[in-house]
Amino acid sequence: MQVQRPFTYQEFTSAPGALANENGAWLVDRSWVDDVNCESAKKSYCEDTTYCLACWVFPSSSQPVYTVSFFTKIAFNLSDYGGSSALSYEWQFNPWWGSEKATVGSGLEMKSSVGDRVYSDTLNVGDWSALYNNGGGWTYGPLKHTDSATFPTNSDKTLGYIPLAINITFPNEGKEHINYFVKSISLKITTPTVPSDTPNPITEPHSGQVSIGALIGSIIGTAVFVTILILGFLFFWMRKKKNNYDPVDPPIPEASITPFNINTMREPGSEAGLRGNHRPSVAYTLFTGDQPPAYEETSTSHSETQHIQPLVGSSNSEVSSPSADNRHGTRTDERIPFSKR
């Protein structure tokens, strides 16, 4: 048996109605290949079609019965029909059969199938002489069937397949010409197609256009969400900036503070002396009266020696020097003791 790829539904509807060797969709199977000949014929009696499927048997054939079957397979996209493989359709074809010895108008059984649907029809025998003499005798109309069926699919559930077949079994009385033709084969799917961008109604029964309310709601929701994001970012940014700000001056390192220590002071001339290398010097004057003279303080350099200037006439007076506590120029209000002669 011959095998070919499935024709798409679109290809099938535009095919010329011929066998595969003439770019048609149909293949043929015969019970006796040597006795039954078939081809895609271009005859005047094919009338409105480009090709007829034609078979014939010569008088030399010896078999009492012959069977001829035309068949094909059509593929369709399930998405075109909402993902369903159950379709409604109109099926028709126009056959003609006749022989030199057969009675014109007698009945001959034919069978056809669409998927798993099988149809039995009675074909009226045609006038063989009229057909070959003047191209007439094709007086009977096409056989038609309107039905629905569920068709097989591939494993991915993306494609559906529609097997088609037309079968006839006819007698041979011997020593006669027998001719058989089929034309105007048509399968029309009547199930409404679904636009490819529409969701599958099987999984989404409420599919269709988005309502205006839903569209407005989605816009408002998006705007609110974006606003919350912006406000949240600003809040955390300002909080982080506030936490990083420290208004208090940085503390002074303890190592930079040198505490004052009186024990570090040195005598005049020492490098560790008072800043400026100067220190105050106090001069004391003896007095003889009841009131002490005014206290006088002079400034001398470290190179000068402290001295006490006695009053005139008192050169032999005993004078006590300042106490050790006042060696560094500390002022005292205590009177200096003296002795009279």
C-alpha cells in the first residue's frame, strides 16, 4: 500500500483532485494490479474538475470481481477549532461506473468513510456507450453526507487527522470494457474556526475580549504598585541618610593632650623651662617705718640674678630670702621680718 504525508486541510481544498503522481492528495489500492489500471484523467466528461480519478478493466481480464479504493489523510490544527478534535463536516463525491454489458440504471453498492464514520450508498450504473460516444451519460449527481465525528490526534494534541476513503466492488461478466470514475471530491469542515490568538475555550470557558472594567482595574493597580515602590525607596533612603549624619564634633584623641605637670618645670636656662624662656623675678626692699613700701615687681631674664635692693642707711640689715614656695615668682602678702640694731 502506498504511503504519503498527510495533506493539510488547506492543501486538500485547493488540490486538483488527482492522484499523488499528479500533485493530488489521493492514493489508490486495487485488488488485482495486473487487471485494474488507474490514473488521473483529463477527459471532457470530467466537466467542472481538472482531473478525474479513473480506473478501467480490459476484456482480457479474468477475475469475476474487483475492488478499488481511493484514500488519503488530511491534517488540521486543533488550535483552529478551539483545541477540539470533534468536528462537523459536509462530505461529498461524484462517482460514475459502467460497462458494456451492465444494465443502465441498476444499482451498485459503494462505501465511503470519513474518520470512523462509514457510509453506504447505491450507485446507479451509467450508460457506457453514451459516455464514450459523446461524453454524456453522467446523469447522476454527487453522493453527500453531513455529519460530525471525533478524529485521532498526534501525541502533542496539536494536530488532528481525518482519514478519507472511497471504495467500490464491482463484477466482471467477462469479455467487456469496464470504466470507473470519481470527481468533485469535497470535504468541508463546518465547525466554526477560532482565531489563533484567542485562548483555548476548553481550558478557559470565559475567554474572549478583556472587559473595560478589568482593563481599568489593571492600570490602576499597576499605578498604585509603582507609587508604593517609589515611596518605599524614598523612605528608606531618607532614613539611611539621617542615620549616617552625626552633628557632634569628632573627639580629640587623648594622645594630643599634654597635661600640665609642675614637676617638669626647670631652672632658668633649661630647655624644659617656661614657654618663652622667661620667668618673673621679684625684688624686695626693706623698710623701717610703720608702713611697708609699695610692692614692686620687675621682670628679668633668666641670665640675671635675683637680688634685694636695701634702703639707704640699712645696708647692714638682715634680710631673709623668699621661701622655696615662692621661687617661681608666686606673689605673697606676708611681710619680710627684720631686726633692729
